[in-house]
Amino acid sequence: MKIAMTGNVYPMGRHVAYSGERMIFYLIESLVKLGHEVYVFAREGSDFTGIDIKDYIPTSALENKRDVHYEAVKDYLSKHPELNFDLYFCGYFGEGWDSDCQFAFPGYVEFPWCKWCHGTFQNTNPSFNIVSCSKVLQNDFMLHGIHSTVIHYGIPEDLHKFSSEHDGYAVWLGKIEGGKAPGLAIKLALASNMKIVIMGPPYNTGSFWKEVGPYLDNPNVFWVRGVNDEQKYKIMSRAKVFISSNDNTWKEHFGITNIEALSMGTPIIGFNRINQDCAIKLDRIIEDGTHGFLLNYYDSNNVEEILEKGVPLIQKIDQINRKDCRNQFMQKFTAKLMAERYDWFFDKIVNEGKRFGSVEIPF
């Protein structure tokens, strides 16, 4: 299948960027391995070295009044009239989205990795064949009358290796921004008499100084700025536990860091606000008691509640078999599995003319 694959805000490449850009890159890599012919239209500065894509066409920065990705595809086709794409994969979101791109190819798929995406809340002409990375995001879309198909994220199975042993400390990983609550993770680790390593850039400086700043002089709290995959592996693979925290304002739609932890065999304490389930529970990223424990709370502002429930979970984390964590990753969240699900999805759209609503790919 010939696929026009578009990127998003930032350049893509191995070990580059976060979230959606990283998932699109892994998807491209895996689709090529499945035999698809992929042409990538992504932000200038992207690097696809080592991937046998058909072509890489740099695009400019996003603009609110122009769909720079679709324009790049149209321009490319005008220069290559012999080329016909079977499917247009739209990984772009923004106000400039051109809804005509949905109808210009035999198949169309849209990949919004958050609820603020084009074709959904911002446009009066919503798109079809939308992919949600989780049931949580799917449910959020449904509240606004938007249908989507669940295909979970996946990362390469050889990106991180399994570690059977740990060095007794806790770890937190992510962009430091409002809602992810690294401060609660720190409080929980310290209350459990554990050291904790905080990995992540100060994405929001206000959140950083509120959540992490007060602990910079604490000898049991170590802050590592933005990390690459090698640094991430060295730290997270040797952690006793990964604390996946959030507060009242944050309903995690997936949490790539969770499957990164599982891939290394690191058990998880997953925060989940009662009556506002995040993906770690609703999408069963972990099974409570098998790959870690769910810390189900009512109010993150009640630190006593968090500690009263969380400390006993930390104390019994060694009951978790680290091999079970790796197995959970291998059985559900590899990039190969993600691509196979997309492959099935693409085939139904292009060859059977299906348009998908709110379902989950049957794998």
C-alpha cells in the first residue's frame, strides 16, 4: 500500500521528541517492515536514517490558516503525476486543517493523540476514521459526538532491555507540567523511605518550581533534565518502582512512560482518580497486583489520602514479578503489534471502503 504519512509540530526521528511525533515515527518504521511504501511529509529537521521509506518531504512550521502538510502532499503529487497514494495518514492537528484531504484519496486516517485536535472539537466538518490511543480518549471524544477507533500505542521491543534486578529507588518520568504531579510522586517516595529520580524537562516552569523546585536540595531527590533513551534506560531499568502520578486535573489518555517502564520490567504505582479513570486503569495498561498497583484516590489535594494508600503499595512492590511486566509489554504494547493493528485498519478502509466509528481493533 502506498501511504502519504504526515507528521506534526516537531521534527521526528529516532530518540527525537515526545508523544505523537514519537509514535508516528515508530509506526512509520514498523509499517515499512510490513512492506508498505511510505512517503513522509514531516517538519524540516526530521531524520529517517535507517528506515527504507520511499521519500521524505520536509514541511514548514504549522500555520493556523494553512494545512502545510496537505499542501506539501498536493505539490508532491503535481510533480509526480504517475504516483497515486492509497491512503493519507493525517498526523497533523491545528486550525489550518483542510477537510478536503479526507476525500482526495481512497483511504483516510486521522491520528489525534489528544482531545484538542483538528476534525474534532475545532471544526464544524468533523472527519472520519479517527484513531484514539486509548478508551479514555475515545470516551472524551464521544462526549463531543466524535467517533474514533482505539489502537493502543506501541514502542519497539528492542528499544529497552529487560532488567531482572533493581537498586531500590523510585523513578518518575515525563514532561514537568501541570496535572502530572511529580510533587506527589516525590512525597510518596520520601514517605516510603526511598530515594527518587525525577526525569523530565521543565516543560512548564511554574509547575517545575511548584512541584520539583522545593526538593532540589533534598539529598534523596535527584532531578535529571530531559533524557535520551540511553539515559532513560540506565535509570529506569534499575528502579524498584515507577510512580505514574497525576492530580485531580489530569486524566492521562495513555502515558507512553508506562509502557516504557513495563518494557524494562519496572513495576508501576499508577495513580487513578476514582470516578475519573485514566488509561492505566481503564485500558488495563497494568493489571492491579500483577504489573504493579493502582493507587485509587478521591482528591489529590488530600496528601494524607495519597500517602495512606500509596505507602503500603510501595512497601509490597517487590511482590511484583518483573518478568510479568515485560510480558505485559510484549503481549500488548510493541510497535510491531501497533503496526499490525493499523495494517488491518488500513486494509478495511482502502480495500473494503469501511468508515470506522467507536470500536476497538480486535487484536
